[in-house]
Amino acid sequence: MNILVVDDEPIIRTGLRTMVDWQRHGLTLSGDAADGREALERIREGGIDIVLTDIRMPVMDGLELIRTARAEYEDIGFLVLSCLDDYSFVREAMKLGASDYMLKPTMETDDLVAILLDMKRDLEQRREERQRLRQWRSEREQSRQSLLAERVRQAIAGEQGNLAQLDAELFGRCRTLHALHLIGTGHALAAAERTEAYMAAVCALPQPGGLLLLMPLPEGRSAREAYEIKYAEAQQLASQLGLLARDGDWTVAAGPELTRIAQLPGAVDSHKRRQRARFYGTATTVVMAAPEEWPAGPLPFDIRGDLLRSAANANFDGMRHHADRLCEAIRASKPDVAALREFMREVAGMLAGFAHGGETETGENLPQREQAGGSWLDVMDAEGMCARFLNHINDIGGERPPQTSRAAANNPFIRNALRYMQEHYRRNIGTTDIAAHVRLSRSYLSDLYSREAGESLIETLTRIRIDKAKALLRSGEMKVYEVAGEVGFLDPKSFAKTFKRIVGCTPKEYELKRN
């Protein structure tokens, strides 16, 4: 407990400072003041629990100090120090809220300490009681709001209930509400639910989605006044989120005005439009204007097929190419956000499955890194989703061991066959030529190579040729048909078909994309 001594006589202040072993009794002498005004300034700085004050002082006396301080702070104790002829003033001080008094001429250290310890215990008890009361009121209010929010959620979902009673509770006496939309990640939603500036908080959309906050509007306001109120409350919520949320990935948007429960589904539809506008637009903290409505485009199922075929063939370049195409299609068509999240979750699971042995993994079977905290799907805009998806493609590519090193493992016949293909890929060679070079039968070498390398001789030879073709196309120094001949293809059409099957795009498209 922190003690402040107030007396206009320096000798009294010095005597009180030295007559008590403050620390021994769990007390702290925080300072002194020569009059009530100086003491009031010290109290307003904070941290004072008990004030020992004289009554008669210049500038501001003890009675005025108690009266003023009591009006501002209920949680401070006052002990009055008086002379023998101050009884009427002491009685007035007790009426104003002083806890006790002591006579200066007869004041003893033990008596002073006893009174201060009694005041300390009394203050601690009162503070505990007030804290319990505040907590009880808070829990009751939170419970009421939770029940109200659940009933509103049920009304939005079309579940049966006493809608007339809910209508009266929300909109009784011609009350008008307005909807604030919070679009954000789990951190922001949890932070908003801890605020107390709303009537009911409604999880309007499945996670990750947002909250619908219902706020009262005063009666008799003009359209301009209503706009200013909405803007101020949106800014207030944004400020609270700035302090509570761990990230800034959220937007507060002003929604429609409501006068009856039947208008809630329209408010939810407005929220979905705002979420979509936020997802495909520019992230801002507070949005007041209604979002432009546009039809949702299709999901890129055709590109997904190309992407998965590339993954099945362990073609990382093809995967990257089709992942870029998929992201471009998402930006262009702007599909429904909830459907897009599910689509991307499934594609990621399938790709992760190919990276772990060819079995697709979705839902509960997804790798833990894809499930934790929503992983890359827990993002609030299309650009963030595309960036995470491309990183996912890179991770998968890094997990697949290069087949060239696998083929060159320990077997000298395998290493010899691989070296021959790398040196003679420009020629029109086949499995018979390779077998003759390593001096094994064609069938035995084919079986041995497939078992050791995980792919056939022809697959390795084709991959070597396509890798060389990509390097030539990137240089831009040769025409496509010239590249075909340079890497051992006799027919440019056959080369183009094989290139697209392995890389995922035509040689011309690859050349234009890389240059």
C-alpha cells in the first residue's frame, strides 16, 4: 500500500516520514505534499492508496481535498490528522468519506500503524469485492450476448425459434441497428469477440470468414449523422483490433441498416460480397462504400487436371507451369471464395499425395503441415493464396529425389548406360544401342535399369533430351524445329507432342514464357 502524507508544516511531514518502519508493515511512503492542491496532483498521477492529511491548510484544505478526490476516485482511503479544537471539521471529514482520524498532540506510532493496517485490510477487501462484482457482471453480460448471438445465428440459418421475441429484443421500440462486417483471420476474429462495443456478434460465414457485429443507431439522426456514426464505430473497432490482434490481416466494413429480423439474411449476403471484394481487391483497414457485385467465375478444373498429370509424371517444370496458369485463372475468373478454398485444399492434398508415394491425401489424411492452423489456406486474399500455393509446389519439387542420381547409384552397368545416353542423345539411338554399348542383353538391361532407376531407359533418354531442349529454348538462339533435330527427334511434331506431355506446355509457349 502506498501512503501520501499531506501537511503544511514541514516538521510534521518529517516526523511522520521517520516515526514508522513502513516497509516492515507492508507499507510504502510514496511522498508528501504541503497542501491539498499539491496532494491532488500527486493522487491524479496514480499509485496512491492511503492519504494522511491535515485539515487546516492553505490553498486547498483537507476537507476540499477529500471531497474532490472522493468524487474522482472511490478506491482511496483517508486518515485525518487534527488538533484538539478541530472536532467539527473532523466530523465533516468523516461524512465525506474519511476512514478514521488521529489527534496530532497525542499520536503514537503503534496507534498510527494499527489504524493504517486496518485501512489496508479494508481497502483490499473492498477491492476484491468490486473485482468479483465486475467479473460477475462481465460474465453475465457475456452470457447474455452469447445467448443472443446464438439465437441470431439460428435465425440466419433458418432454424425454427421464437422470431417474434427475438425481433422485439433486437428491434423493439422502433430501434434501428447497423451491421459492421469484420473480415479477417482467426486472430482478428478472436480479438473482436473480446470487445464489448456491440450487441451481438455473429459468425456469419464458415471459418475462415468473419463476424457480423450488430450496433444500435440513435433515433432521429440524419443520413449524414448515421454515416458519421458508422464510420466512427468502424474506426473504433479497427483501433481495438490494432491493439489486440497479432496481425493486421483484417478489414472492418460498414454494412446495411436493419429494422427487423427478416433483413438479417440480406446483411449476411452483403458480408459475403464484401468478403469476396476483400479477397480479390486491395486490403484496407476500414471500408464504407458498398462493394461492386459481379458474378463468380468457374473454378479451373481443366488446369487442375494438367497439374495433376504433371505431378503423376514427376514433372516439376510442368507442375510449376500449370500452377502459374491456375493462379492466373483464379485472378481472372474470381470464383466463389468458399468454393475456391475447398478446391485448393483438395488440389494441395492430391499433390502432397503424389510427393509421398503416389497416393492422394485429402481431409484428415493430409500431412500435418497442410492441416496446422489452416496452413496456407488461412489467407485473406487471392495473392496470398497463390503465393502459398506456389511455395507448396516448390516444397513438393524439393521432396522428390532426382532420378538421375538414383539411376547412377552403385551399379556400373546403370552408370555406363546413363553416361552413354547423356553423350549420344543427339543420335537416333534406342534400347538396342544402349544394351550393345554396356554388353548386356536388351531385355536384361531394361529390367535391371527399371528396377534400379525407377523408370525405363526410354523415359530417361526422353527426359535427357527434353532437359537439353529446354536449355536451348531458353537461349532463344534456335527455332523449334532446329531444337528438335538437335536433341535427337527426327519429327518436329513428335518432339512438340512429347515436350507438351512432359513439360505441360508447347515448346513455343515455353520459349515465350522463359524469355
